[in-house]
Amino acid sequence: MTIARGINNKLPWLPTLYRWTLAALGGFALTVCLSVFIPELTLWLWNWSKATVLMWMLLLSFAIYSALFMWVIATRRLLRTSVIMLVSGLLLYVAIEGLQGADASAETVALVQLQPMGAQPC
């Protein structure tokens, strides 16, 4: 008898609780990461207005969250789904940090170029 089967016999509601918790909280976290990553990416690639893309992402986030929720509830392999969501969230977080760092360095370069000769930086 495996450990998982033993836990399932003693606590049959635990996998269902985990599935619903992963769908609700994990889906929310991944949706937030995507809703922040897409505007950062469009700003970096095409220099689009971040506010406009963020408003579109707020509208699309409902569809993204619904799709993630249904995927987690419908999947047969919950552990694989958990790992995919965790790795995707971590990769998106790293990508967001990298894009925001590139954004900040580009703004610093632009600020330095706009200062007149001999002016002291703030």
C-alpha cells in the first residue's frame, strides 16, 4: 500500500480539497502573474501604453482564470498540474522581474541623456 493510497483511505476529502484550493488560489496567482507579465512584455517589445494593455488584461483575466480553474478541476493528474502551475508561475515571476529591470535601466539612460551639460543629477 502506498502512502497516498493510505491517506486517501483515511481522509477521502483531502484530494478534493487540494484540487479546489489549487484551482482557486493557484489559478488566481497564475492569472495575476500573466496580467502583469503581458503589459510589461508589450511595453518592452512595442512600447505600447502600459495602462491600455493593463485594462485589456483586466478584461482577459476573467477568461484566463476561468480556463485555469476548469483545467485544474478536470485534470486527472493533479500532481503534474500542480508542478506545471508552480513552474509557470516561477518562470513568469522571473520574467516580470527581468522586464521591470530592463524598463528601469532604459528609463535611467533616457533620464541621463535628457540632462543638460554640467547639470547635477537629482
